[in-house]
Amino acid sequence: MSDFLDANVILYLFSRDGRKRGIAENIVDTALHSDASISFQVVQEVLNVMTRRAGDSMYPDDPHESLEDVLVPLWSVMPSQRLYERALAVQSRYRYSFYDSLIIAAALEAGCSRLYSEGLQNGQRIEGLTITNPFA
């Protein structure tokens, strides 16, 4: 079973909530030692939050370490016409927002069977992909 991680899971690595941080640490550690994936969108979302909140003691002052140690090793899905077409199909069928549909489409493109996300419908199955909220 390969996993796909949404940005919120990675961002919880820096949470003040010890329970959520611990769950995120376990998921990311396992992901880094398996065939787990993230997409370009997840990379962008994580770096956007980290740089927008620079100076907040919750996030590192320099996001380069997170980019090098976590994001790049997991990053496998790049933008393509096929990815956008699949996202539009997911959006049309399941009524998710476009950006949520793009995350789901990326997980499907990566061949993942589980998508870890706090913001999507926990337990929903889409084309062999199960959405799992690890913090529920």
C-alpha cells in the first residue's frame, strides 16, 4: 500500500499540538522509508505556509532543510495535462474544490492506495484510493 501525503500532514511536523505532531512525525518517517508520494502542489503549499509565516516560532526560519529532507525525497508528481484532466474529472464527479481534486488526482496518478489528509472526507474511496484523516 503506497501513501500520498497532503500538505497539512507535513505542516503538522511543526505543530504545537503534541498529539498531531507525533502522528505527523510517524507518517512522514514511514513515508520517507517507503514509496510514498507528494505532488508539486504539496511542495508549493508547504513552502508557502512556511515562508508566509516566517518568524513564527512554530516554523523553521529557513525552509531549505524541510525542502531537502522531506519534500524533495517524497516529491514524485509533476504537473501535466493528464493530471489536470484527471483533477477536472474528480471535481466533476465528487464535487471537491479544484485544488482538493488536484490532490486526489495526484494521489491517483502516483498509484497510491491511501491519501492522508485532514481536510478531505475521511474514509471516502475514489478509484481504489482511500482518504484517511490520521488525526480523527
